[in-house]
Amino acid sequence: MIGQANSIERRSGVALWRQIADQLLHSIAVGDFPENAALPPEVALAERYGVNRHTIRSAIAALVQEGVLRAEQGRGTFVLSRRRLSYPIGARTRFSEGLQGQASERHITLLASSVEPANRRVAESLGLAKGVDVIRLETRGEADGMPVSRAAGWFDARRFAGIDAAMAETGSITASLARFGVSDYLRQSTVLSARHADAADLADLDLQPGAIVLVTVAVNVTPDGQPIQFSESRFPAERIELKLSAL
């Protein structure tokens, strides 16, 4: 059974339509509504959640745009097949390999790059002095044409000068690092959190306001323990689940 009206928080700071959309997403995820199942009519949902039909329409419209529901004129609203991809976080975390077998097309696009002074967090993670130049790469990962990740990665500008050009050419962090003699690397640490998508997430991941993103902050090192990459990645929770394994 889908969420009851008393689960809606009117003073939470989160729009009512977004709360309802999130509860419908949860109901779909746990199997309350199988593929192609019809949602209850708008009037029934409005009564259940204690809101007006306009609020229900806003929630449904958001899920239609996010590819979770489809609306058919004169027939109602139906659940689309919306299997979330499982992205493994382990000792060797690789975007393309992690989604192998789940998506036929997988690639990373370089959105932007810059050279900037390392802040304290980046410097400590890479074993550098604060203020030393680092290269920042902004990337987006896609699976079968759907945005599934947005990441920022930082690299020592002295050691990896030109990694932005390599990334633009190869579309792969692993292949780009190989050009600098890094044939293998390991995940030293990963910190997980979740938050509402910000404006950049909404635009780059094609999300609706109020959507939740899973955030990973990670450090990659060479097999002998030298830090080479500090990164922060965001994954839309409606499309990706993170699967943790031993590091």
C-alpha cells in the first residue's frame, strides 16, 4: 500500500508534490506497483494524501518527465519498467566495467576542465601542499543515453599535465591515467552520503527539483599507495543503487 496522508510533512521545507513523488517512487521500487500497473485516479491519490488534485498532477508530471511513469490520455497513468542500475563500489571501481551487462552503451563525457589551487580537502587527499595547482575534470557518465553520474575529479597538475586532453580523447579516466604510466589503481576510501540535487545536478542529470542524489567522495591510489585522484560523484537515486564490497 502506498504512503498515507499523515506521512506528508507540511512544514518540512520540501514541496508537497515532491514528497508525494518520492513516496510513489518508493512504492514502485518495493514492488507495490509492477511494470505497466496503473496508478489510482488523481482524486483517490488527492484524498489519500490530503492534498488537492493540482499537487497530485505536479507529482505525476515530475515522474513522467523522469521516465518513471507514462500518462495516456483517457486511460490514466502507468508504471514504466524502471530497473535501477547497480553500481559497485569496491577495490577497483570503474564506471564502464561496473555497469557491464546492465547497459549496452556506457561512456563518460568531459564537460569542463580547469587548473585551480588545491583547497585543504583536495590537498590533504592527494598528499599535496595547500594551494598547489591541481587539474579539475568535470564529467558526466551515461548508460544507454541516460545520465547516471556527475563527477568532479582532481589530479596533481605537475604529474598529470594534459590529462584533460587525454580524457577528452579517450572518454575514460582509466585510459587517461594509463598514458601517465598508471596501469592500475585502487580505491583507498569512499565516503557515502545523500542530499537533494542542486541546480547543477538538476541540469546535468536531467532531474526534477527535490530529487535525491547519492554522493561518493573517494580517493584512488596506485598499488603502492600513492594518491592520484580525489573525486566527488553524484548519482541520481532513482536510477542508480550503490553496491558496496570490501575495499
